[in-house]
Amino acid sequence: MVQSVPTYSVTKIVTLIKSITAREIFRICPQVRKKLWGGEFWTDGYFVSTVGKHGDEKLITNYVQKQGKEYTELHADRQLTLF
């Protein structure tokens, strides 16, 4: 979940997040780049949704934190861990 000021476009924020995280992953685990098609960590697409001023931040934070947990539990013995 990201909070930003209106002066930054959604595209700019997503681009920054993808760039910084990919650079750090490649710095920490350089062998990852060799395993990727074309050496790119992220795909071109992304999904964004907004929360209004009076949105339920706790509910959304809980939802985001639980993302992938069910999959990880089902495939725990085959899930790749980067960190």
C-alpha cells in the first residue's frame, strides 16, 4: 500500500517501485538476473486501485498482508524464497 501526493502520477510511482526493487534484488542476488527471460525482473503491466480519504485503511492493509499466504501454504515445499 502506497500513499502519495497528487503531484506524482500512478505510472511514475509504479515505475520507481519496480526500478528500485529490481535493482536491489539484482544487487543482493546477482544470480537471479541469469534465470530471467531477457534479464527483466518485472513485467510491463501493473494493477492499481485507489482508496478514498475515508477508506478503511486497516482492512486494506490486512488484505495486502495476506496476499500469497494461501498459495505459499499450499506450495510451501516448492515456493522460491528470495530473502
